[in-house]
Amino acid sequence: MIVVERATEEDLLPLFEIDRAAGHPERAAELEEAVKTRRAYIARDQDTHLGFAVIKRDFFGYPFIALLVVHPDYRRRGVASALVAYIEKTCPADRLFTSTNLSNQPAQALFERLGFSRSGIIENLDDDDPELIYVKRLKRD
Ligand SMILES: CC(C)(COP(=O)(O)OP(=O)(O)OC[C@H]1O[C@@H](n2cnc3c(N)ncnc32)[C@H](O)[C@@H]1OP(=O)(O)O)[C@@H](O)C(=O)NCCC(=O)NCCS
């Protein structure tokens, strides 16, 4: 069963390992800062760490999912969906933003499947690979 929680210092090594396996060995300091400031979420199944997400709290005043990474061995099992569902549930705002590169078809398919809509494009971040912004309006009780 996939369980999502806010990540703690004890999750740091697994976070580094997932990011390294996904091709990003260079983000350790960023992940450490995210855990310290309580902006990181970890998905696990018992003792196995499956994936993580990092949010930023101020994308033009709104929460923004900045990183969403699932270990390559555990993809297409609902891990990213579980992380996003947890972030939505605990989101203090009425909308949640995220983004991905134009070249990233899996992420675009994921965000569309989870009910996000396109909300603009930012050029000139990565060369020749625009950043697509997505938003989801959240229903509040
Ligand atoms: C994108 C990513 C986070 C998806 O994680 P995941 O745990 O595999 O996603 P889920 O299992 O929750 O997928 C839910 C749905 O999204 C869509 N989807 C996810 N990955 C897909 C892919 N590779 N191709 C097509 N559709 C995909 C499907 O509709 C899927 O449902 P299905 O498996 O029943 O068809 C993962 O591939 C990843 O870590 N990629 C590298 C990092 C990245 O690109 N992050 C996102 C941008 S910050």
C-alpha cells in the first residue's frame, strides 16, 4: 500500500537515492533545504521508498509542485498520483500550480489525468524546451 507523509530528516538518504536513480545527483542541497522547511513529501510502501515531491509555497502567491520524482523501478503504479492527491488534500489555497517541460510527455499525461489544466508557457528557462505551467482549481468544503 502506498503511504504518503511529509518527509523528515530520516528520509533524506532515500530522497537522494531516488533523485540519483532518476538522473539528478546534483539536487542534494535543494532536497535538504526542502525537508528542513517542511516542503518535501515522501511516498513509501512499508520500508521501500518509492518517490517524492517538493513544493514551493509562493508561485505568485500560490503553492506550486516544483519536483515530482518516482524511482524508475516503481513508475506506473500510482505513486505520483498518490503524492499529488496528498498535496491537494493538505493545500491551504484554492488552486495548485505545477509545471513540466514541453518534451516531458509522461508528466503532461499525468497532470492531464489528474485534472490539471494548461495555464501558460515560460520560455528561456531550459534552452529550446519551454516550461508548460499547469493549474488545478481545488474544491474547498
Ligand atoms: C512523471 C512521473 C512523476 C509519473 O510518476 P508515476 O508514479 O509513474 O505516475 P502514476 O503511476 O501516478 O501515473 C498516473 C497516470 O499518469 C499517466 N502517465 C504517467 N506516466 C506516464 C507515461 N510514462 N506515459 C504515459 N502516461 C503516463 C497515465 O495516465 C497514468 O495512469 P495509468 O498508469 O493507469 O495509465 C514519473 O515518470 C517520473 O518520476 N518522471 C521523472 C521526473 C518527472 O518528469 N517529473 C515530473 C515533472 S517535475
